[in-house]
Amino acid sequence: MPVRMSEQDVTAALSRLERAVDRVERAIAARPGESQIAEAYVLLDERHSMLRRRIQETIERLDVLIGQEQG
């Protein structure tokens, strides 16, 4: 025997479904697009390169200081 929902129950269920769809749509809209991801990757790559250069410069300075201490 099928269970019948009251009009109030149907209205409440539809309201919950609408809120769930709204949350999903907001979550999708908040996700970064491919262009944003590509831009973030380029910025990350630039920062990584800069960090590698700074580390190399620091190592070179340390080598000079160690050489001066030993010489």
C-alpha cells in the first residue's frame, strides 16, 4: 500500500530539495575555473623558481664565508 504524503510534507520536502540544489550550485560556482587554476600554477612556478634562486645564492654566500674561515 503506497504511503501518501500530506501537502505540508511535500512542500517541506520540496523546500529541502531546493535548498540542497542551491548549495550545490553555490559550491560549483565557488570552484576555481581552469583559467584560475592555470594562473595559480604559473604563480606557484614563479615562486618556486625565485625560491630556488634565493637558496642557490644563500648556498654560494655560505661557501664564501666557509672559505674565508678556512683560509
